[in-house]
Amino acid sequence: DSGVTQTPKHLITATGQRVTLRCSPRSGDLSVYWYQQSLDQGLQFLIQYYNGEERAKGNILERFSAQQFPDLHSELNLSSLELGDSALYFCASSVAPDGGYTQYFGPGTRLTVL
Amino acid sequence: QKEVEQDPGPLSVPEGAIVSLNCTYSNSAFQYFMWYRQYSRKGPELLMYTYSSGNKEDGRFTAQVDKSSKYISLFIRDSQPSDSATYLCAMNAGGTSYGKLTFGQGTILTVHP
């Protein structure tokens, strides 16, 4: 167990809908990262927050947004969902914002868009 | 062309074999190199972490980084059936990339008894 929690574990929804994925980082970690894993694209970085502020952005779609709250938990919002958004979404956390610090991954949320 | 290339395998070896997993990359700015192990339907778990070039050993695992060739390797000695998983290499450039990790596609490894 990495200490990173994600809810829900599974989510099934329809095209056009909006969902929210939640992540609680390890105790003491200030950085939160979101990744998307699909069969064709592999594991792709979406976005990073550090202590409530956005720090780095990857190829995150405009339909997707995220935020980190004062208690350091983070939410990833996916809207106008398409079939291609079906994937595993992972949250990771680290103590600091830089690449030199170990990222611990949560168990993931499996999103299925029908 | 992807920044990080990794042979997806699958790779099947007998128990006790030495396993070699490799990644190549094109971005010369990468300076942090990691290997993650991912079991089916689980999150990636960090196995090895290396900064810049060189070797690092941890039990049955050895990570090698050759920045001049843009090539990294993970060796698993005395492989066990419990090593059966997908192995992902990951890299970070530091600086303004902050914590962004770029992953390879992953290599599926099966160790059979």
C-alpha cells in the first residue's frame, strides 16, 4: 500500500457526462500528479499540483481540469466525456515538486465511458 | 517518434533466469531515471531510481544508465514467478519539468516455474 488513496475504484458513465475523480496524497506529501493510462498511449502525465498551485502540465485536454485543495487532496474533473476517455487514471504524490523525489502511485480509478 | 521507447515484449523466461529490460530515449535533458513495476489492475510501484549515469544495485535488481547512448537497463537476477508484471521505465528532466515523468510503453514479463 503506497499510502495514496483514490476514489472511486470504478466509474461507468455515458458519453457527454461529467465525472470527478478524487485523490488523497500520502501524509506529508505536498505534490500531487495525475496520469492517464490507456492501452494505446501508455501512461501519460496530465498535470501536477504543488501545495495548491499548478506546477506542470502535460497533454491534458481542455475538457479536463484539476485542482488541489487546502487539505492537499486533489480532484480531476473530466467533462463532455468521449469513448476515448475510457482509461485508468492514476494519482501520485511526492514530498516535493521536483523530479528528484519519488512519486508514489495510488491504485487508480478505472473509467469506462459507454 | 516517442521520447521514450521500450520493447513491449511480451517476455517469457524460466524461473531463475536473468532478465534484461531496456529503454532508449531521445531527450538529452532527462537526468532522473526510474523503473516501476505494475501488477495487473494495480498502480505502478517504484523499483529503482537513478540520477544521471551509472549503476545501482538493490538486491536482485540492478539499474544501469548510459546517458551517452541514451540507454537505460534493468537487470533482474534469479527471477521469480512473483516478478511477473509489467515493467515501466520513466524519466524526468528536472528543472522546469518539475515532477513530470515520461514513461515507456512497458514490458510485460512472465516468469514461469
